[in-house]
Amino acid sequence: MGIEDNKSNFNDDKDSGGQAYGTYAKYTGMAFQMMAIIGGSAFIGYNIDQWFDHKVQWVTAITCVFGVCLSIYQIIKQLKA
């Protein structure tokens, strides 16, 4: 009774292996997208601070916060779809 139930559940898990890989790839892609958005915004902010020769790098801080907000928005938007 208990062994047969476990076998049927185990076989169901084997069939969904391709879906698990797709889900893994989806979330990995989201992580790389977040890194790219945050890193790109930090790079842009840093270059603006260097261009205007700011002593306090406030543009970098603002663009990093903007990048984090933008990346969270993108993740929420992708999870809803």
C-alpha cells in the first residue's frame, strides 16, 4: 500500500524533469537580468560622477537605487506572465 503510492509519485517526478530544467533556466535568467540592470545603472552613475568630478558619489547611489527598483519591477512583471 505505502510502497505503491511512493512509486507512482516517483514516476510523476521523472516525467516533469524537462519542466524543472525550464523553470531553473527561467529563474537563472532572471538573476542575470537583475545583475545586468543593477550593474549597468551603477556603471552609468559612476561614469556621470567621474565626468562631473563629484566628491560624493550621489549620482551612483541614486542610479543604483533606481536599478534595484527597476530590476524588482521587471522580476514581478515576469513572474506574473
